[in-house]
Amino acid sequence: MDKIRNEQIRGTVKVEQFGDKAREARLRWFGRVLRRNRGYIGQRMLEMELPGRRRRGRPQRRFMDVVKVDMEMVGVKVEEAVDRARWRQMIHCDFQLLQVTVRDALNQAMDEELERDERVFLLGEEVAQYDGAYKVSRGLWKKYGDKRIIDTPISEMGFAGIAVGAAMAGLRPICEFMTFNFSMQAIDQVINSAAKTCYMSAGLQAVPIVFRGPNGASAGVAAQHSQCFAAWYGHCPGLKVVSPWNSEDARGLLKSAIRDDNPVVVLENELMYGVAFEVSEQGLSKDFTIPIGKAKVERPGNHVTLVSHSRMVGHCLDAAAVLAKEGIECEVINLRTIRPLDVETIEASVVKTNHLITVEGGWPQFGVGAEICARIMEGPAFNYLDAPVIRVTGVDIPMPYAKILEDNSTPQIKDIIFSVKKTLNM
Amino acid sequence: YENLMTVLKNISIVFNLLLCTHPFKKCELHRLDQGPPTQALLTREQGLKYYRTMQTMRRMELKADQLYKQKIIRGFCHLYDGQEACAVGIEAGINPSDHLITAYRAHGYTYTRGVSVKEILAELTGRRGGVAKGKGGSMHMYAKHFYGGNGIVGAQVPLGAGLALACQYKGNNEVCVTLYGDGAANQGQIFESFNMAALWKLPCIFICENNKYGMGTSVERASASTDYFKRGDFIPGLKVDGMDVLTVREATKFAADYCRSGKGPILMELETYRYHGHSMSDPGVSYRTREEIQEVRSKSDPISMLKDRMISNNMASLEEIKEIDVEIRKEIEEAAQFATSDPEPPLEELCNHIFYNEPPMEVRGTNPWSKLKSIS
């Protein structure tokens, strides 16, 4: 049986939540009552106290009690009821934009692409009958069967090579690594067999393959399961490397990756799988793709530019919200693609804000932030910098296990805030 | 049977079509009840074709040797002379629509899979007329249904299993021939490929070209078990004399039929020998004796064996063979001439073909002001 969430059904037919609609009706009536002539019975009933002894137990909730809570929720005051049009506008509840988790976004993207093109298939450990180690491929095996969704034995080098060979013969495989830490066993196939082949053959042999899986730090999985590979894969020509943050990124980038005729590495994040985001109607369409190689300005600002990818984008937005209260407006850029890097977007932002901070979960040496620093220095934006570029990165150690140590091994919101204030000399 | 053969022989003389039946030694089998047939039919046309192909390959490799010593070819150059029967026999046993992938000793297979000698030599000399426009070199030549030419030892075996998976997926009754050497046979990824190929019954013919030496290490010093045809364990295997083109052909046909019938992968070990060292930088005599090389050359050379067989069965005359040799020599000379005179690839092409089917993009050069153009 299909598991479809309520939010999805409501979002598809564009219906509001019942409680919200009832609240709107209450407040609408309340406003009407207030606007009537003085002495209207409805108004007298609002404040009336019933005579006689109160019954035992908790006092019954009266209309005013409920309406007070409603008004607080919506954010209106009694005085505002006088203006009918404005009152109506403020209490109106819109249907909520569909909330989709990153996991479901990836699942839907793969489902739609499997349906669209017969040559697409998924292989990896536990992707079929187990529904995916992190449930990203839930339901796909039931729908498409053994031919399109293939469970492999634990042989990364072997099955990555098999996926590349299938791509060379014209199929469009999605090769899942349970985490990118295990891709190190197969990295020869990714780089030497997939990435370099189109160039070595002078365009005779294409390799339309997608390598995807969770990348970077998780929670309590310790050193061998927490490495970020953005810098390693981002180093190699012939590869495209993307790193989605939210659900829309995940959907659009994975679809673009599958439709691309070249090897693409999709670095997901395990901690983001369960996080839900609003996705616009456009973002839910079957042909929604995000171009590889374009960054997105998630939040405009004037004082400092924060550039990040994957989970850290969320941290940057949270830091920006805190700093906004102090009057510092941060411009937050979501890289979306690691290779090719969208330097133009970063440069345009630096020209505006004059301060740049890069935020990443990976290690500092030879990392994504290091590359951004070098590119900014080599480009026109250098002359617009009022301070050196700052890199906020993971601590330069293998990931420890104990919670307090792990928490202090990757950038926290306070680190970003601290760096912003430092660079702005505050 | 005798009468039939006499009648046929008489008819064939009239129609200038000579047949010969050829008995060869039985193949050693692993997990197989029956092996390939012990007799093969060779028509004159086939014989001449195999001879011509093998001789062309031989002369091509010797020309490459010459060019390398003149420093016109540089880098890696792994020569195939001595092993011609393998490439020609395999090609005769499969269809052009089947797939083939091998490692770096690939010039022979590049030729049998349809690339001209001219394009091969020009690729070795790094000129724009090369099959990969000079971008690939000795180890990275590609053609239709030929996937190289792979430099990383053993990496081509999972790729071959993947090609077989694609054949199975598309249901087109094609097979994939995946070649590797005795040195690569100890790579872990090969056993991973065996496991998955057997599990999913992929139509993959794994072929181990055992030329007795992995670079400078003999098979006894490298492998705990030198029965490479048995190393597939649960995969049936056969050991074949790789110096006899007909034996290789019949064994390949047998293997291809096995795979096409959906029984899964099969493993073939070809016993063969390379005259040159591992590559041009290896003289090839520090780990084996000159006597050994000489003995193989005189007793088991694939081209001589085929020539002798054809002449002794009156399928061709010595003059005919000599004529073919002269033609081939001329062809190789012309190709070498092209390969040495063709210009090198233009610098504008430096950054092309990084991606397939991609709009033009900019690539960083050696310094920040150098912005190079890349089209696909």
C-alpha cells in the first residue's frame, strides 16, 4: 500500500488544514460582531458573565477565550477589526505549500526518472528489497522490479565498475554508495574509468552515470564514516559534483544529474534526509531540473556574504536570522554545485557586501573554502574585499565519537556568528 | 565420411575452395561436461583472412617497436606480437555486434575490432589522425563495441561485466568478451566481478591471456594457483592453446554459445606468449632466457603454424603467401609514413571533449589569465 502523507494530498488539491479554516471562520465572525452597532446582542454576549454558581471542575471555555488565542496565533489585535478589508486579509489562511522531506524529494526524483527513461536503473547495497539503507529508494523495487532496482553484494569496486561499464554500453545507471566513505574503495572506477574516459577517447565514449549517496558527518558514526568528499571529487576534471541542501535542491539536482550525459557525483547528507521543506508547485513538476553549475542566493543581504553547501546552508541561514536582530544583514549563497563552481554569483555578491565567509563541514586543508579563496583572489572581486576571506570549516581532526567532541568538530551557528563579527570588526 | 571428404575435396578443387579439417588437443575443462569440438573446418578464404590479419598485426607491432626506438613513439608501448592468434581467434568466434574490452596490450584488438593500422600508428605517435585524435595514446584507443584500452590493471574486468549487464538488460542476445592477463588475475575486483556475473548470469566471457609473465614476475611467483581457468571457482572454465588460431576460434564460439543460452558467465584461459618484454622499456630477458623465447618462436609461432598448415594442405602456395606479405609490408610502411608526417593535434583542442554533449565552457589554464575554451 502506498504511504501518502496528508500534507501531500492537501497540497495537491490545494486544500487548507481544517483547524486553520475553522479559525478563520471564528475570527471572521468576531470581526463582524465588533463592527455592528453598539448594543448589538452579539457584542453583549461577548462579555457576559453567566449568573449563578459555577459548576465544579474546570471552567468551560468561552468564545472570547478561544478567540484570544486565535488572535495571538494570527497576530491581530481587537482594534484592527474596524477595517473590514484589512481584517479579512490578515485572518485569511492560505493552503500550505507542500512540505517534502529531502528523502522523499530524492525518492520522487528517482521514481520519475525511472519512469521517464527505460535506460535508467539503480544499483547499490540494500537499495531493492531493504528499501534503501536510509530508505531513500523506498518503494522503488516494488514498483520497478529486479531488472531496474538491483541489490548488489558488498563489492564497491566491482559494482561501481559494473555500473560504469553499463553506462559505456548506453544505459544510464544510478550507482548508490551506502556512504561516500565506501566510495574510496571504488574511487579508481569513478575517476579513471568514468571521469577521464570521454577525454581519453576524444569524445568517442560517453559515460552517463550518477554516483550518489550520503556524504560528510552524521551523528555518532565516528571517524571512518564521517568524511566529506566534496574536495576530493571536486578536484577532478571530467566529473560534475553537486551538493544539494534542501528538498528542491535534491529533486532538481538529482534529476539534472540523471539526465546529464556525463559522470555526476551527488553528495547528499544523511542528517538532512528527514528534514522537511516547502516545495513550490513548480518544484514538484516532473520536468523540474536545477542547472548544474549555478549557485542560489537563499537570502539577500548587504553587509557580508556567507557561501556554503549542503547542511551548512541551514546553519548560515540560522546565523543570519540571529545577526539580523543586531542589524547585520547577511547574504547567504547556496553553492548547489561544487564542480563547476559558480564563481560569478559569489563575485557579484562580494562586490556588493565587501566581506566573504565560506562555511563547510569538511576539513580546511585543500577544501572547498580554500578553492573559493583562491578564485576570489584571482578575479575582479578581490579589489572589493575590505577584509581577507574567512573560512569556517570542520576541525582538522578525524571525527571523534563522544557527543561533546563531535558537536565541537563541525561548524556551529555560534562559529559563523563569531566569524561574521570578526570580519566586520565588531 | 572419408568418401564424403574426398568428394568435397574434388569439388572444392574445381571451385577453388579448399577445406581442411584440423584436429587439435583437447581443452582442459573445469565444471564443464563437454568442451568445444576437437575438430574445426577451415576454408581457404578464412585461412587467408586469418593469415593476413595476424601478419598485419605482427608487422604493425614491429613497426611500433621501430618507431619507439627512434623516439617517435613515447611513453608506454605494450606490444602484442606472439599473441596474435588470441585476438584473431576471438574475433572469428564472435560477431561484430558483440562487445570486447581489454587491458593495455590493446593494439591487436583495436585492429581486429575495426580500426585501421594508420589510425592506430598515428595514435601511438600522438598525431591528430589517431583514433583518439592523439589524446589517448597506446592504452586508450576506442572503437564501436570496443571499449579500450584500459590502463589500470584489472579495472576493465568489472567494466566488462557491466557491458554484459547492459546486453542482458537490453535483451539483444549479445555477449561481452572481457580480457585480462595472468598478472591481473590476482586483482580483487576480478573476483567481485566473477561473483556478480555468476549471481546475475551475465553473458560475459572472461578470458585470461596467460603469457606466463606479469611484467617481470613469472606466474609461479605471483599466483598460489596457476590454473587460471579454475580461478572462477563456481564459474565453468576451459584452458585453450592460445597459439593456434583455430583452437581459439572454436573455444570462443563454444563460450559465446554458452553465454547466449543464458547459462551465465564462462572463463577461458588462453596459453600464449609474448616475444617482446612487458613494455618497450623492458628488454624482456632479465626474467626469462633468450632460448625460451627462441623456442616458442620456432616451434609455436601462430603465424608460421597457420602458414605451414595451409601450405601442407594445398590451401595456398608459398608465392601467394609471399605476395600477401609484400602487400602488408607496403600497407604498414604507408601507415607509418602517415603516422610520422601527420601533424600533432592543434593546441585549440587541448581542452575539448572533457564532457559529452555539453555547451562550450571555459577551462582554467596554467595561470589565472589563461582562459581556455572547451567544446564537446
